[in-house]
Amino acid sequence: MSAALFGVVLLGGCRGQSASAPADTLIYGRGEDAQSLDPIATDIGESVKVIVNLYDTLVAYDDETLDLVPSLAERWEHSDDGLTWTFHLRPDVLFHDGTPFNAEAVVFTFRRLIDEQPEFA
């Protein structure tokens, strides 16, 4: 009985609405606004949902196996002691303003991440 009542309540919200949005309009509901678009400054849910669609990473996770796969880095290797990692960057990547993606950009990002008082905040 309670399962049937739950189903009726759940499906009650599925009926059509009298007013509808124009056919060329997308309505997207979110829990809250993004607090920041800076991937270093936030790890809050709604912000992350936006950030993952704006930024690329050196490596990514395979959707099925969760293995690391190339993204901005074509390949990588590490020293035997695991202390030195070498990433071979894709040469065909540009930032939105046309600036080439290169090792300097990666170093800048890592410095921003680890410095207490980064040059750019």
C-alpha cells in the first residue's frame, strides 16, 4: 500500500504544465549558483559542475576503467624513485585568446596551486 501511494505521489509531478517554454529555450535547474570559476579556489559542487566543462587537465580518467588517459599531456613517465615526472604536452593546444599552451603555463598553474602568496590570485 505504501509503495503504491509513494508511486502516486512521485508521478503526480510528471503531468504536463499549462504554460510551456518556447521550443528553442533550455531550462536548467541548479541547486545554487557557482561560487567561483577558479578551479584552484573551490571544490564546491555547483562550481565544480561548471569548472569541469571549462578547463582541461594534463591527464583525465577513462570513463569506464578510471585509468589515467592523456588529455593535455600526450604521454608521461616518472623516474624510478617516483620523484620526477615528465609530461609531454600536446603541441596543438591554444588558450581561448590564442596563446599557446606550453610548459610555462603548466608551471604557472602548479605555482598558483602550491604557493601561499601566488603572483596571480
